[in-house]
Amino acid sequence: MAPEVRMTVLEGLRVADVTVRFGPLTAVDGAGLLAPPGAVTGLVGPRGAGKTTLCDVIAGVRRPAEGTVHLDGEDLTGTAARARARHGIARAFQRPARPRAWPFPGPTLRESVRAAAERSARDRFGRDRLGRDRRRRPDAAGRAEEALARAGVAEFAGWRAAETPPEVAALAGLARALASEPSVLLLDEPWTALPERRSRALEVLLRDLAAEGLAVLVACDGLEPAMGVCDVLHVLDAGRVVAAGPPVEVRAEVGATAAPRVSRRG
């Protein structure tokens, strides 16, 4: 009798019934979403809707009052950010408004991205959730160069991190996330600082990453930036998910019910 072959089905990221409170204020109210591997999932809504707070919960930097976060069926709710990074969750940050608040180590972009690759190498071994054999991967320097190139900022690799233009700084944050070889990629307002050319290139990259099996979750203020790149949208309004589904269907639903609250800016 032939041996039984078990296929591992990856569910991706599942967030259920998450509530976050700041004193008397409920910032996220029973929100949930599914970001499956091989797809770009959008989290859209007006500023102050709770998108960044929900991303904080997913990344492990904020503990919810209620709710759960699972990755491929494994409960990560009680784990810290470092543990979630070891499980393959990476987040691309925007550049802070003040240069001195620049959070990335290393005097140059190359060294900053390489530091992320080295940290990932220390934390994670063997095969990851996408079946990539980490023992055969390029070294940290090689992965840093690849990540810079994919993010479109290789030409700025020698620049000091705190002196880069906003559009380059935003993409350098993406390069750091890619250097960790994630299975789940979180991006919060990735198009904010980008001109049209780089915005289009980012859309292509996100689609490519999804095609490689990553679960990509993108949070943004407006519907329009997400329409051309996302497979599924979740609309967050006042901390609650008020609509979810394919982009065209969600736009039709939101346009009829919550258009005044949902930003249409690009």
C-alpha cells in the first residue's frame, strides 16, 4: 500500500472579533477579516476608522481586549511581535515625520535592510510556511540586495536612511519587510508618499508577491487605490467591518450606504 500523502492547506491570516479600547473609547469593535495566501486583501476606511490599530493587533504590538489572531490555524493572540515575526508576519512602516524618529538601524539603506535579513536568519530555520528552504537561501547581504531591487530602491542603497526622500523611505521599509522573507506582509498606507510611477510599480510588486504565495494585507484610506490591486476588500468604519467582498461589489455597497464616511482620495 502506498504511503498516505498529507497535503497541508494554508488558511492564511484570520482575525476574529477583535476589540481594542483606549479608556472609554472603542477604537476597534468586533472586527474580523481573512487574508488568504496567494491574494492581496484590502482594509479600507476613513482616517480614524481603526485600520492602524487593527494592524497593530495583527503585528503583535497591541493586545486586544477581545478577539483572536490565527495564522494557518495556529493561535498567535497571546504572542509578542518578535514571535509573530518568527512565524512569518512582517510589517512595512511609513517613514516618521521627524527624521530623528527614523526607526531603522544602520547609517545606510543597505545596512538597514541587511540588519532585517540577519535578524530573520537568527530567528527562523528550516522550511517556512511557503515551503522555502531557508538553508539554501542567499546570505543576508544577498537577500538585502534582492529586497532593495524588488522594492525599486537599489540605486539609493548607499544613502543615509534618515536623509532619503519620503517616497524612497517608504519603499525602504517595504524592502526591510521583504528581506525577512515573510509569508504574511502588512502594509499601512503604502501609497501615501509615492508618485504615480512608483505607485503603479508597487501594485505590480504586490500582485507578484501574492502570486508567489504570500498573504498580502494592505490598509489605506480610500477605495480607489485598492480597487486595481486587491482581490478582496474589508471596509472598516468606526472600528467595525461594514462591508467585505470583491472590490466591485464592495464599492457598490459602500457607495449606497456609507459613501459620506469612506474617503475617495487616491
